[in-house]
Amino acid sequence: MRRRPGLWSIRARTAWTFALAATALATGVVVFSNVMSLAGVGAGLDTAAVRRAAPAPSVPTSTPVPLGEGSARGDAREAVSVVRLVAVQQWQWSAIGIGGAGVVAGGVGWLVSRRMLLPIDRITATANRITASNLHERIALDGPDDELRRLSRTVDDLLDRLETAFESQRRFVAQASHELRTPLAVQRAAVQIGLHDTADRGEVRATREELLEQNRRTEHLVESLLVLAEADRGLAGATQAVDVDEVTDAVIAAMSGTAADAGVTLVHAAHTGPPGLIVAGEPTLLHQLLVNLVGNAVEYNERDGFVRVTTSAAGIVVENSGPVVPVSDAVRLVEPFRRCPSGPRAPQHSGLGLSIVAAIVQAHGWALVITARPTGGLVVRIDVSSV
């Protein structure tokens, strides 16, 4: 919601300052011009009075002058001279007053703008100084709650998000390096120990199987990292109408064999009418989301357990039985490489399943809620926006 400028906003303060300054300067110019013009008129009248008091020059007797005509002509000439003097004085003093007012107004504007723009210099200096190594610094601008202070808070909030993202990236890189180091170390140990110079065919076969298994785990981890990176980049207009019920049925059909081997009952409960749950999403990422949720629910489960996927107008709910998960740990399962208590097949997981789910949900603008079941297992709810 756009906020209207307040009483102490920069816009309001600038308007009030220059309005008062312009009024005061205009008043000063008018008063100054009038006072000086009156002074000039008074001087002109005094000069005229002196001229009238002086003795008149002699007039030849041969030229008759009508009575009162010479005095009238003299008064007229003196009045015209006074008017001309007043006009010249007004032009001169008005020009001087306007020029002085311009100089004063320019000085006032420079001082006011300098005072008001000092916070921008502080914001600029802080922004130029902050790098990846000192993201903890903030502008923390004080003063009235104006546009610049709101801009400062916005920049500080941006720095908070950047600091959080950088810290998350550092942790992710460290954890990914640790996870990739483990299968590489196992592969090296298998080669060094299992493939010694006197190794027989059985040892070579066992080492090959171990290397293939570690290779599959590494490949799965790299694929998960790529999917996570793709989800973090956002959708960029790649969404289309996707039938969630259809995708869910396909995922459950593909996972039914794995669930049967683990002794887990896998069902889909569709509580949507025709045409089903249709959402605006990216088909590949939505499919990966359901694969991760169902795969986690099957692998982090117990024999004779269940996995129930429910689709409704509100979204998707995946509920499964399994080991008891502490309530405080349930909300942290979206962190990379954080795992639930082990199920029979859990060691094959990279610990990125729910992290990928959280990234896909965030990219679509949906909501993810993970809660622990009191009897064991999890309930994962995804609230989606239907189209």
C-alpha cells in the first residue's frame, strides 16, 4: 500500500521552507522598492522646491508673457521631471532588489538542499563500503520518518536478506562439499583395499558393486543439487496449467514397486471434482516435488506402514507413518542435508529431498507446512493457488 507523504516528509518540508522564503523575500523586495522610490520622490520634490525659490531670470520687455502662463509651464516641467525620476528610481531599485532576492534565495536553497541531502551521502557511502565480508553493517539512519529514512530501512532490510542468503549459501556449500567428500572417500578406500595386487574375482566383483553404489549416490546428489539450483532461480514465466491429480497418480504408480518392497501401503485420496486440482505450475518441478515427498515418505517409514497422498481444492497433503520425529526437528527438515530418523532405506537419501520441495514451493509462491505426527511420521501440507 502506497503511503501518503506525511507532515515531515522531504516534499512537505521543502515546500514549506521555500514557500516561506519566497514570501519573505517578495515582501522584502516590495517594501524595499517602495521605500527607496519614495525616498527618491522626496529628493526630487525638494530639488523642485529649491528651483522655485530661486530668482527668475530677466525677461526682455519686448516679449509679453501672459499672467500665470510662465508659472504653469514651469510647474508642468517640474512634475514631468519628478515622474521621470520616480520611474527611473523604481526600475533601478527593483532590479537591485530582485537581484538581491535571487542571490538570497539561491543561498537558502543551497543550504536547505545540502542539509536534506546529507543522508543520501551517508546511504551512498555505506552502500559503497559494504561487501560480502561486512554484510553485517547497516545504515541505521535516524531523524524524522521521511522518504530518506524509509529508503534507509528498505536498504537495511535488503542487506538483511542478502546476509541471510550469503550465510545460507556458505552453509550449503560447506554441507555439499562434506556430502560429496563421503562417497569419494568410500570409492578411494574401495579401490585401495578391494583392488589390491592379489585380489581375486570375488573381491573385484564386490569392489565393483560398491563403486557402482557410491557412483549412483553421487549422481543422485548432483542431480538433486541441480534441481535445487533450478528451483532457486525461479520460474520466469514457465508456468502452465497442470493437473495435480494426474501427476500424483503417475508418481504413485512409479513408486508402487518401491513401496511394496518396503512393506508400505501407498494410496492416493482425491477429494476434488472434475476437472480435478488444476494449478499454475512448472510441470517438471511439480513432478519432482511429488517424487521427493512420496519417496521420502516411503523410505523414512516402517514395515507395514502407510503413505497417504490427499489432493483437494486446498492443495496437497502427504501423510506417512514412521519413526517419531521431535516437533522441534520437523520444521528444520527443509534445511539441506538434514535427515529424519533412519528408516530401512533411508541411508540412500542425500538429505536434499525436502530442501528441494521447499525451494519448488517458494518458487511457485505456495505455502509449505511440516508437522510431526504424535504416533510417528510426518504430515506435509502444501497450500496451492488454483486457476
